[in-house]
Amino acid sequence: MGLLDGKTGLILNIANDRSIATHIAANCIKQGAQCGFGFLPMDNIEKSERRVRRAMEENGFADAWLSPCDVGKDDSISAFFAAAKEQFGKIDFLVHSLAFADRAFLKKDPGVFTSTPRAVFSQALDISAYSLIALSRAAADLMPDGGSIIAMTYLGAEKVIPGYNVMGVAKAALESTARYLAYDLGSKKIRVNTLSAGPLKTLSAMAVGGIDEMFEHTVRKAPLHRNIDGEEVGKTAVYLLSDLSSGVTGENIFVDCGFNIVGL
């Protein structure tokens, strides 16, 4: 018996085979879940879909339902969930594993954060944080029996991580958003939590200035003296999406080999 037997969920956003969403999906499916997927249609929607399909194929779920979802556009979100309703009827969980900020402002150089333009700040907050509200609102309509929503975050939401910059502010907003959603949706038996993973070599992480130093610093300072792997994030996500965490909502769970507890 799998921990997610009989459950159906939507996962956004697989970018490639190293994405955190890919690890979460693989573990959810391993535990019996039926999963549908949304992807961000970038400049070339066909190219984006091919890249996502390739990652799905490499991880054994090539035939799963997949549809574009531009989280910066309300009509795209509505179309995505309308298609999901037609495909699945109802769902039990939603995974928000997406973020965006202009990589020109994800540099470690002093003054980069101070120089963040209004448009860059607004876009980062919209795509990385507001999208959780928009997706949760739509998902709640497909969760008549309650459910679980999780979003991915990082320590840069709480502490200054040089190079993370505007994305750190966006993740702080995401974590606060999750808590308010947990309060709002609790009466519908929908739980909302965040999962704070340590650095991983994902497509988005490699755009952050000083990422190699983050990996090295984690090995030196984390209690377990190593970096995490994607499988560990996937297994923790299964816990949050399953009935094992039925009394947990509004929480942020770290999967970072204990790095967040160290002060010096």
C-alpha cells in the first residue's frame, strides 16, 4: 500500500529532470498517486513542452497528463484548472514548485539588491508568491473533500543569502502567503505548508550568484556535513501531501541537513 494510494494531484512546474518538482512527482507516483502536470510556457511553448516531456519520460511517467499554465495570467490559470477538472474531476493535492526573477539581479555583487528595479521586484513577487494564491484559489474548487497544498521555499526567505536578493524577498512573501492561505482554507479541510529545501543543482538554482559557495558552505557547516539530494525533498513532500500529516498546516519544514539551525 502506498501512502498516496487513491489520491490525485497537480504538480507545477517541472523544468527538466533535475527539477525539485520532478523528484516530488517521482516519489508521489511511487506512493500510488495519479499526477497531472502544469508547465510554464516560456518563449517557445513547443520547446518548453518537449523539455518537460523528456524529463517525464526519463523518470517513468511520460504518459501523464500535461498542460501549459502561465501563472502570470489569470485566464491561463483558469484554462489549466478547467482542463484538469475535465481530466480528473477532483484532486487531493497541489504542488507549487515554481519561481522566477530576472537573473541579472541574482548576483552576489554589493549593491545589486539595492538597484532592483520596480518592474523586476513586481515580477518576482507575482510569479513566485502571488501565484500561490491564484493556484490555491482554483485548486480549492477541485478539492470538495479537502486536500493538501505545498510550496517550495528556501532559507533566503529568513536570512540574507548574498546573491539570492529579490528572490529571498519573494520567498518570504511566499511563506507568509502560505500561512494566510492555511488560515483561510482550513475550514475547507485544505492544509497549506511550505517545504524549505537546501541548495540543489536545479536549473533555477544555478542562476543564483555564489551557488557553488552555498554548496561548499553547507558541507562545512550543516550538522550532517553534506548537501541534500532531490529524493529527500520528494519523500518529505509525500509526507506533507499524505494523511500522515493530517494535523499539520501553516508550517515550514526544512530539508537542508540541519543547515538552518547553525548560527556560526
